[in-house]
Amino acid sequence: MNAKDALKSFSKGLFVSLQSSLEAFENMSSSSKGTGREDIVKQTLGACLPSKYSILSGDIIDTKGHSTGQIDGITVFSSATILRSPISDISLVPAESAGAVLEVKSDLSNQWSEVVQKYDKVKPIFWLPINMLSTRPKDSAKRETMSFHVVALKGYKKIETLKRKLEELIQSAPGKRVLSIMTIDPPAIVIAKEDMAVHIGPNSPEGVMGQWLSYVVGDIDSFFNPKPDIGKYFRLALEE
């Protein structure tokens, strides 16, 4: 087995595992379903990130007084300044310590308004270019809106509908932004590219998971470390 085959098998196995784990919570209460699915997505992504990163739940706050409200998943540098509660898993994360936001949904068609509302809370977060708390390089201040990635168990039948939804977010946030939506059923991923929503295939389990890991893991790792690009490995599996 060569590297490409190994990566394809890994990506497909990860997708199937994520799908079955998310479906396991289908008949539970809304609260248990939401918490369980958030934990699964965080664990799946976290397993593919270098150990220097962590994924937390909590609120992102900034020096201008903005707060996002509770976020399903926040990627942070492990040594960053985080305000952790000694009696809860929920944290307050200074904007300078946050890298990306993960939003997990069961059904996009029924919960899209919740995605929009959450992104409206994320957009105003003010990032200082660099200060004593900051773990990010100076040039990262060029990014004007925090990275925002949505994972949903159920999506839309048509790719065009998914693209139109992402374009709603793109048009609401001028400037540079990193956005993506991945759906499990049907398997699909769309990303922001300049002022457009772009579908990246193939729509196979290994294709969708490979592209998602390439985009999201690559974004997180290049954000904190401008030189390494883990996403190159996952893109390798998709080359013809």
C-alpha cells in the first residue's frame, strides 16, 4: 500500500466512524444529542491535530467587550492563556488565544438560522495584532474575521443550496475570511474562496473527509505556524 492508498483508507475510515458516532445520538434528548455530537467532532478533529493544539468549549471574549456566547469548539494553542473554570469544562478564551471556531449541527435545513446567529457573534471579535498574551505571528493580523467551520450530520440534497448558504456568511463579512461547511448526509464540503462559495469534491466519504482535514487542519496549523502545511498530506490522497 502506498501513501495515497493509506491516506484514502484513513480518511474513509474516519468519515464512517464520525458518521456512525453522530448517528448514535439520534434518538436522545436535544441537550444530550447536541453535547454528544459536539464532543465527537472535537475528538475527531483533535486526533488529527498536533499535540500543541487543544479544542475547548466556551466563550471567546475580546478587549472591546464582545463575547461570542458559548462555542461548540474553539481551537487554541496549548500554552495560550485560557481562563478555565475549576468546576466546569467551559472556558473563557481571550481572542488572542483563539484560532478557529467549530459549529456542530444535527440538521442544517432546520438549524441554519442558528449558524447565522453564531457567526454574527463571531464576526465582531477584535483581534489585537500581537501583545503579551498573543501566540500568533504578526502577519496573522491580516485575517479580519475568525475562521468558522460548520459540521452537520444532515445537509441539503443539492450542492447549489449548500453553496448559497455559505455565500450568505461570505457576504455578511467583508475582508479576508476562512469558512467551510461539511455535511455527512449527503457527503459534501464547500469552502469560501475570495467572494465565492466553492464546492470541492469528490463527494465520496474519503474525498469529503480528506478535503475537510486538508482545509481545516491546514488552516489551524498554518495560522499558528506559518511554515508547516499538514494539509498537503491530505491533498495528496485526492490527487489523480
